[in-house]
Amino acid sequence: MLDTSRLLIESYDPDFVLNNLLLITMGKLLTPKGAILLRHDPQSLYVAKAKGMRGIKEKEHIPCAENECKTDVPIISVNEFDADK
């Protein structure tokens, strides 16, 4: 585990990092399918990585239906999280 985290932290290739994060997550969840979706804009998601999924291709944009790609999700900073303890 330590070697894997060092490998990911030291890599400057985002494709390598995303691929390994997806494979690690799929392995932990014991699932043969998975994808990493990133919000591209308020109306679409970007498929950064996909494994074992039919109909979803990497580097494509998936349009969101109304209210599916909400942009008003609150972000909690580390300082706010620590203050709650």
C-alpha cells in the first residue's frame, strides 16, 4: 500500500494516476466495471477513465439532465472540518 501511494504521488502523468486509482477502487469494491467522471461544466460530465462499461467511452462528454450536475454543492475546507470536533 505504501509503495502504491508513493508511486501515485510521485507520478506527473494524470492518466497514470487516474487509471491506477480506478483499478485500485474497482479491486477494493470487487467490481468489474467502473468510471471516473469529472464535472466539465454545469451541463456535462467528462469521462476521464472507464473500465468494463459498454456505451461509455473515455474522453467523451455526457450531458446532464436538469438538476443532475448541481453546482451548488457546499465545499468544506479542512479548517471548518477541524473546528467541528
